Amino acid sequence: MPSEKIVAVGLLTESNVRTLGSSLKKVFPITDDGRFDDLLSALDQAQRARSH
């Protein structure tokens, strides 16, 4: 795999993805099966910490 710099990671709704369309280079859907709950919780906690 070529060394490619990651410039952004985003959590988007299906509507967001449709709006952005072909401007998105890669999209990796996640399922609502709880596998990402810890990650989402950590992101929420980091956001709360930044806003205080």
C-alpha cells in the first residue's frame, strides 16, 4: 500500500455522503452493531473535554 497521508476522518450520515457525492475519495460504512461504541464514546468524551 502506498504511503498516503490521512487528512481527515469523519462520521457522516447517509445524507451527508449523498450531498458530498463524488468529492469523497473513500467511504467505509460502519454498522450499528456496537463494535464502534467505545470509539464513539471516546470521541464524545474528547469533544466534551475540549469545550470546557
